Amino acid sequence: MPPSKKKRKLNPDAEPGIARTYLNETFCVIPAGNELQNGHALYIFLLHDSSVSNAERAVKETFSEEERSAIPGENHFFSAADNKEI
């Protein structure tokens, strides 16, 4: 049996990198549904521990069905989530 892959240990005291700092500064305020950009979606995803299901749940709780339908690409990203019970 091959050896298992070792998980990379993260330093909890480490400062956020350039990309995380940019996301936090630029996309921390979530706008109305039709003004949502990819950076906002990435920010929500990272905010919820890089979990797709938790991010989808947060978007469903944050935006009404009407607002979610105005998000560009919403049908592509959330169609599978609409079929799940959350």
C-alpha cells in the first residue's frame, strides 16, 4: 500500500498573502445580486472554509430567489444546489 499523502500544516499566526489581502479589501462588501462579481463569489467561498455546499448555503441565505436569478451565471453555479435539500 503506498504511503498516504501528508497534509500541509498551516501556520495560524501567518499573515494573509497578497491575494487574500486583495480579496478582503476589494470584495468584502457583498452587493446586490446583479452586481455580484467573481471576486465576491471567491470571497464567500473562502470565508466558508473553501466548502462549496457552505458557500451555496450562504448565497441562498443572503440573496432572495429573485436576486439570485439576476446573478450572471447563477443558473450554472447554483442549479445543482437548488435540487439539494439544505
